[in-house]
Amino acid sequence: MRYLDPKADLTFKRVFGEHPDLVMSLLNALLPLESKQEVTEIEYLPVELVPDNPLRKNSIVDVRCRDNRGRVFLVEMQMIWTPEFKQRILFNASKAYVRQIKAGEHYELLQPVYSLNLVNDIFEPELKDEFYHYYRLVHMEHTNKVIEGLHLIFVELPKFKPHNYSEKKMQVLWLRYLTEINEDTREIPKELLANPELKKAVNALEESAFTDAQLAGYEKFWDIISVEKTLYNSAIRKGMEKGMEKGIKEGIKEGHKEVARNLKKAGIPVAIIMQSTGLSEKEIEEL
């Protein structure tokens, strides 16, 4: 039996975007929910549409849902870390928060928004043994004083080591599922198959469950990730040569310009190049 990697766009949405019981299990395992605050029922919300372009950056929210209490949950798999990622997550969560009510409605109708971000990269290297990062609005001097509303959770998948966190069973199982299964997997760990939810999630990854067209899209996804990582790493190197943060930003922009040049040569519309690179129409015309 051959399995696909659950972190890919196709598989992640298949598992968590089509099976409410599985995304509820994931949320309950990974979110900082207090006792009796577990998610028990959800409805899926529409994912925001983005232009279909060859450099989509794989950075849109993968799954949006709301539970029977009105709480909103955003779940995203991010393959490559970039400096602006946290700001984008804050922006998306804030947008989801304010969209809950219409003009003139009462603020007490607002419910918390939880943004769960699974990152297949390391972005806090100085925090060597910490893979789980939880942000919210707190009083600087009295951290027990909290402004409720936004909950931002980041999980650095490469840092996860299951033998260190055995006390949180379902969290460990889901993180093992996300980090241990890929195209090279031939035998699924028995601990995963022993759990009904994880077994169902594993079965959804069987290659035979996908069409040839879907498998071609799956391969293209990894090709795009490889290209993006190469471009980003190249930009970082150029930036480091120029020195510190300003140089890094300049290097990243140079990388975007290089991508724009290639897309322009390929005849891709300017609007799509702008969406893909963040460059202005004038900057693209001058390339």
C-alpha cells in the first residue's frame, strides 16, 4: 500500500476539509481549550477564493469552520516560513473576527477566533525544545488579565519529538500522523491504526483513493514548494550579503522580481504576477 503525505494541499483538504469528525479531533487535540470547552459540532465555512496562478504561495487558509457555540476555527498548513507570515495570520484571524457581526449589531455577539497554523519549517530556532507557540492579547504586567477574541497557535512540525510529549495522547498521535507519513511509508505505526479517528485519516491517504488528475496535481504541489523554497533561500542569501534585516528584505524582493521576470516571459497576465509576487504593476512593467 502506498500513501500520500498529509501535509500536501490535496490530502490535507481531503482529510480535514471533508471529514468534520477528524477536524474536530485535530482541534481538540491541538488547541488550548479548557475543560468542557471542547469542539463537539462544526459546520464548514467557505474558503476565500484566490486567483488560480502558477505561484499561489500555498498560503491560503486550508480549512475554515464554526462550532455550535459560534467560535470560528481557521486551520492552515504552511510549508515555508516567511517573515511576514505571523502578520498575515493575525490579519486573517482579525478579519474573521470582525466579519461575525454586521454594522449596528452588538459586540457581545462576537465569539473567539482560533487560528491553528501547522508549519513545516522552523521559525524559532533559539527555542530549541519548544514546538508549540500560543499567542493572545494579555496584560504585560498581569498576564492573567486577558482580552478575549483572538487565539493564534503555531506548531513547528520539524521540532516535534513524540517521546517527549507522551502525556498528551491525541496531540501526539495527530502530530505523528502529520510528520511520519509520506510517500516512503510502507507500514503505518500500530499506535495510529489503533485509534479509530487516526485510522480513518490514514485510510484517506491511500494513493488508490485519488484520480490520476489529482495525483498529477499532488506532484505539481511539491514541485511548486521546491521552487518556492529555492527562491526564498536564494533571496535570504542575497539579503545576508547586503547585511541584516534591510538586506534580507531587499533580497526577498529581488527574488520576487526574478520570479516576475520568468512569469512575464511565460506570458502570465500582469494581474496574476502582481498577486503572486506582491510587486506593483509599474515594477513589473519595468522588468
